[in-house]
Amino acid sequence: MKRSSGKDAGMGTNEYFSGNRELAAQLGCMTDSQNHGIVYRLPPEIRDNWLVDVHPKPGLILSNVYFTLSQPVSRVYDIEQPGLWLCSFARGDVTILEKGKKSKRLQPGIHLLVNQGQSFKITFGSSEPIWYTAAWIFSDFIAKYLKDREWEEPLTLADALSWPSHYYNTPELVMLFEQLKYGIRNTDKPLMYFEVKIMEILSAILSSVQFEGYSEKFFQKERPKYVTYQNKKFLWQVKTEIDKDILVPPSVKQLAAIAEMGTTKLRQLFKSYYGVTIDGYVRQEKMNYALRLLSHDDMSVQNISTFLGYGCPSRFTAAFKKIHGFTPQQFRKSLTL
């Protein structure tokens, strides 16, 4: 795999300054500047493909990706500047390999990578279209933003390393990323919009962190419901198994075997730790999946309802509104679809 720069040359890759430019070059993309963004397009014989970057401020890069590859492409990222990569992943074959960790194939959901100067590799597969919206939020951007406003809330890479995925896998963040997606894709929003939206996302995560601290103290008083660190490790495995196929998740009995505990205790601890029942979590994630499907106009509400396993659109609409507070039709209208 060719790289334009690397450690051997005494340099890292250049995402901090140029976003996805080097990846776009590796994919053979054409470049087209539009409004506040840069649009990279794959060769014309591959239709409906794009990679869009918006750079609202130094240290902040937002991207929307929608492409299909004819063959897998791997890229080693060697970014000197520390930062967070938050990715709302909708579909595709994308695998991340970090040093000292097992390779991770992304499932639909929101994912976090904390870059501290160690190189990592991303492989983009060719088995299906790849769709995601992502943000590189570098440490200097966060520090300057907080300092300029004299805010005292701490937010560092060390903090982010301790975030379990349920801090950022919430319906609220899915919605924020879906809103962000169209602003990036159309490149028609004021740059301030993107900066504010990213801080709204980080603020939502901090709210989850602060609530977790409160709930830890509360549940310590209720020992049967208190989640030990060992319990947490099992619960993370349980959630991972559910997330592998949210449309056909394992049974509670199968999940209890993974967690090495009874079904009653698993249900109790899952709700204590994640704030929602196992069944409720499955419904929530199905509705997050529905949100992503609705943001594309190639499926009707009725087709989405059937795809998600609902017998009729009215049941799907009721479940969707219970989670998100509005109907599928209202969501599509808000996106002018």
C-alpha cells in the first residue's frame, strides 16, 4: 500500500490539515470545492459516490462518506496531533486495527477512536456500500473552545479513554449525527453550525458521563443492583453480541450464558448499568437503525417497517415515536425528503 508520507520520512499522515485528501487520492477521486466543503468523487463509472469534508475550524474536520469500492483498500493513519474520531456508522465493511488491540469490524452505531500518536489501520472493504458520518475533533480545538468560553467542564483524551460505548450510543447522538450528515453533504450551512453541532454532541456525552457518576453512587447503596467491574466486562460482551445483529439478537438465555449469570440477574444488572431493559435496548437500537434508513429516500416507511419486523406501519410508527418523540414522516419532512 502506498502512502504519501510515513515515519520513515519523519512525517505522519496529514489528516489534521487536509482531512481525507490523502485517502481520496488513494481512492483515485476527483476534487470539487463547493460552498464550505470539499467534495471528492470516485471515478465516474462508479455512480452515486462521494466523500465530503468540511473544515469549520483548525482541529475540527467533519466528513460524510457514501461509496462502493471495486476492491478493498487499506490505509495506515499516522496522525501526530492527538484527538477523537467519532463515527456514526450506517453500513459497510470497515475494519479498524489499533496496535495492541484486536481488529474491529464496525457494526451500525456510533464508534469512538482515541488517537494518541499511535498509528492505526483502516481497511475499507468492497462487499457492500460504505456509509458513515464522522468527525475528527482534535485536542487543541477542544481546549481552545473551552478556554475561550471559560468553561470548567473537563474534557480530555484521558477522559474519553474511559467512556463505555453507551455514553455515545444514544438516540440523541444518532439524531445529531443524522442532522450533521445533511449539513456536510450539502455544504450549505454556516461554518458556525458545524462547530456548534459538534459541541452539542460532546456536551451530550458529558451529560451521560455526569449521570453515570451519580448513578454509581446511587447504586452502591443498593448492593443487589450494584454493577461491579467484572459485571461490567460481561455486560460489555452482552451488548456487543446484541449489536452484531440488532434485527435478530440472541435470546436472553443465550446472553445469560455469555455473562455467566442467571437471566434475572442479567436483566437487573443490564438495566442498572445501561438505564434500559434488554428488550428496551433492542427496541431503541432498532429505532436508531430506522432513523438511518429514513434519512435515505430509497425505502418507504412501509418497507422499513417490514424490514425491521413490524407487522404494520402503525406499530412501527408508534415504536419510533416512543423512542424519538416524533413520527417517521415528521423526521423525513424535517430533512426535506
